[in-house]
Amino acid sequence: MPRNKSTKVFSEINSFFTSSEKGILRVMELYQGLNLNRIKIVPKEMPQAIYKRGDILLGLLLFPLFSVNNVYTYQTSALKKFFEASKNTFYRFKNNPLINWRSVVAKSNKALFRHKDRHFQVDTDNPKCLIIDDTDFEKTSFMTEHAGKIWSHVKHKSVLGIKGLFLGYWDGKSFFSLNFSLHKEKGKNKKKPFGLTPKQKKAQYKKFRPKHASGYLREQELLKDKISMSIKMIKEVMKRNLVVDYILMDSWFFCEAFLNMLSGLKGKIDIVGMLKMGNAKYLYQGKHYSLKELGTLLKKRKKVRKITSLNLYGTEIVVEYKSHVLKLFFCKTSKRGKWHVLVTTDTNLGILKAYEIYSIRWSIEVFFKESKQYFGLGKSQSQDFDAQIADISIAMIQYNVFSLAKRIEAYETLGGLFFEIKGQITEYTITERIWGFIRELLSIMADFMDGNFNELIISIMKNDKKETKLVNLIETQLSKAA
């Protein structure tokens, strides 16, 4: 059995969020180490300003520690007694289109990484991964600037909101959010572009931004496709000399453009992702086949075997796609089940290791869930697009700081140095807990169901009520095994 025997694993910071005074002091120490006043937040500081931009940013970052949900509730909070700034000070700051939030997040992360490296030895064993994924930011009013109808792959229907595309980094132990872009979906109805009536579109909040402003450049990204933005963000982050072994993605992102990008990156970096069961053709033994045709062929040739360690049926083959050599892993939870196909450019990977590496991708789902719950990621009530960008960027910094603070506390509390010398770990990382859970789930679900495994994991992460019966069954089975 896997080491982790609890299904309540999809959490990285909830136990630490309301932690002891020592934990709060650790967060404050990390905030101090960011040196926010040294970060060039705007092109030029106003000489008559009462507060420095870095101090205002720090005030916003401190909101969760004082149970402040937004600027409005700040007015009656304990933080107001210490900080004294008016609510308009924060509103003006967040609405400023000149602030380059992408640079602020990058420089904050650079300082955090330096702090992390002082506390921990470089992890040479676990894979380092970039993770790309998107999430829905639903809005309650069409008055919000640039809000419109988007297709939710979670709810399988259109919702009012905006899409957030995120790039994250797994350093072998922790997840860090690195970059993001926001996207609109025009839709197919020419009479209602973005799902809005002409009257709604006219009434929507609008704001002029000079072309040199960072807010204007963010607006230009709204209609860019997510594939090109993903590639752009990956190329930008690779300039920071991060150690990266794999790029992880869901089936929505795997395409020829990503494969072509790999050749231009520094060092050997591979992709691990899921594939859609579409019409794309793959060259196998001199002939072109779709994934469905390949699955049928492999079954006919009796290439499918039982993978005991995962309780799956599957096989692996090497194919060629658009002049790129790929390794495909065909898997299903029962003999009559549907194929799920994992793909990688690393032809040396075996199926067990490939699935283990791919499970790291779900750490970004943990980031989405907990950042929305604790830091209000994407829940900004402001109609101003610049404030939306500001609130998302602040939530990213907050998550990264709290996640690292929890990791440092666990390390020091449990005598991390002693355990590291012994070649052990102080606490199971979030991906180790997810991987243990996945293996437990696979061993159970194969006996009574066959479905979309990706969607099942995400539903359980989001505490979907429809999955309560399944979770209860898993917990019962695991308690018996224990």
C-alpha cells in the first residue's frame, strides 16, 4: 500500500493558515525579505505621496493575517489601527494601470527563491516541473470590465466571467505560481459577441489606458490564444535560469507548437501530458493511425497487459507526430473501459514513472483551490480591469509566501537537518500525498466504475457533493486496509 492512507490530501496551507504566533512571525519574516520598497513598482514615485508604493503593497499582502477580505472591510479591521492609510489609498494603488504586476510578482518570487535556497539544499532527486493550466473566474455582474461568457470545462456550460491562464513551478517539494494572463472568449454568436447583448456591452465599465501602460498591454492579451501565451510565458520564465526537467499540461494544451518550442529552450526539457482522443494521426510502424485506431490495433495484437502496480490495463508504444518522436501510454481501468492516453517526449520513461510525474500537475489545482479559498484569487469585486490584475497578482504572492513559510516551519519543527542527512523527508509534499491518493483511488475505482480520471480527481479536490459517496467508499476501504 502507498505510504499515505488519507484521502484528505489536497491541501497545502489550510492547517498552517490559522497557525500559531510562530507561523505568523515566519510569514512576516518572508514579507520583510521581499524588500518591497526596492522593487520598482511604478516608473516614478510621487514625491508628495504619504506612503511608499512598497508599503501600500505590504498592507494589501497583510490582509489575510488580519482576516481582512477586501479594502472595504479593512476600514473596521485591526490592521487599520496599525497602518492608518485610507481605503482610497488602496483603491488608487490597485486601479493604477502603470504598475507592472508581472514584474512585481517575478521580483517577489526571486527574493523568495533566494530565501528558500538559504534554508534548503538543492533537491537533485525529484523532477522540477513547469505546469500550465487555466481556471474559471466567475463574475456576478456583466458590468465588470471585460467580463463575458466563457465555457467552463468544469461545469460543462457557459458562465459569466473571465479565464485565467497560469504558469507554475514545482521545485521538487513546493509549488510556486509564476505568471498569468487573462482571456476572453468571443463565441460564435455574432449578434452577441462575448455572450453580451449590445446594451450590456455598452453599459460595461470602460477605462482609457495609455499605450505605454502595463494595464494596456494586459488588455491586448485578452483575445490572444492561450497556446501562444503559454509558450510566451514559458520562454520568459526560462530566462531566469530555473532548473526544469518537464513541462506538464492537460490535453487542452498539447499541440505541435509546444513540441516545436522545446528545441529552442536551453537544456533538455521534456513534456508530459494527456492527449485528446481526436482525429490527429500518429505514425506507427510505417502507417498513420488515430489514437482510437491505435488502441484497437494494440488490443488486437494482444499488446495490452495488466499493470499491477497501478491496477490498470495498458501498454506503451513509440510513435512519430509532426516529425517529433513521442512515447504514448495507453491506459484504462477495466478491460472494457475507455482509453486514456498519456504522452511524453522522454522515451526513457516507463509507465509508472510517467504517471507519477504527471500527478505533479495536480499541484496547480491545489493552488487554484486554496488561493480562491484563502486569498480570494479571481474573486475581486472591482469593475476596474487593473484592480482585477492587481488582486490576482497579490493572491499569487500571498500563496507563495504562505506555502514557503509552512515548508520552513515543518522543516525546522521536525528537525529537518537531521532527517535530510539521513536521506529522508520531513513531511510528505503535496504531490507525494496526491500520488499516494491516486494509487489508492485506482486500486478501488477499477472494481466498480470507469470514467474520466482527470475530472474525477478535480471534482474530489473541489469537494464536489456528487463525489461524496465515492470518497466515503475510499475512506472505508482504506481504514480496513490500515
